[in-house]
Amino acid sequence: MALRDAESRVRFLGYSVTNAKLFVFTISAVLAGIAGALYVPQVGIINPSEFSPGNSIEIAIWVSVGGRGTLTGPIVGAVLVNLGKTWLTGAAPETWLFVLGALFVLSTLAFPRGIVDLFRQIRWVRPRATAPLSAREQA
């Protein structure tokens, strides 16, 4: 998080930002390789259309709807967007891409941190039960 939020401060504290970024990039490449290895048996056959820009944009929308910076955000976003895709492609297949674009714009404007953060804020806003006043506080 320090690299993401305050790179110059990390460098000022004496850490090698280049080595840290290289380490994070390597770990993400390993995870992407594992994900690709698990994706092939799931799909069965791989062709170039599997890696079209539309699929990448849809994944970015999953993250935008669910919430960035958390593990559960993209999972919730993927489930919600795919449920909507399944329902809408059956009901009105020609409008799915328009709805997907509108969903991205609305989630970016209305919920910049995603649905997961909205639920987190609601949880903290809800009133808490107060303890009864003691005899000393009542006087």
C-alpha cells in the first residue's frame, strides 16, 4: 500500500522502490500464469477470441462494480455482473453492451469505491445500542 499511495515517501525512507515493484510484478505474473493454467481445462479449447478487448473490459467492470482494493470486491462484482448478463442476454440480448457501459459509468460516478465499500459504510453508520446510564451518570 505504501508503494501505491506514497512512492516518494518509501524511497525517502531508504527502501528500494524498484526492487519492491519488481517483486510485486513477478508475483502478479506468477498468479496470472496459474490463472491461465487453470482457465484452459475449464474452457477446453483456447483461441484468440478468448482474449478479446471486450473480455478485458468486462473484467475491469467487475472490479469497478465490486470495489477496488479488496479481495471480495471483484468477486462480488463478477457475480453481480454475470447474473445480470445471464438474465439480460436472455431477455434482451441486443441491449446488453449498452447496459454494461451504463453500469460502468454509474458505478464510477455513484459508487467510486464499489458496492462492497457501500455495504461497509452502511455497517458503520448504523446506530449502536447504548449502555444504560449508571447511577453516577444520572446524577
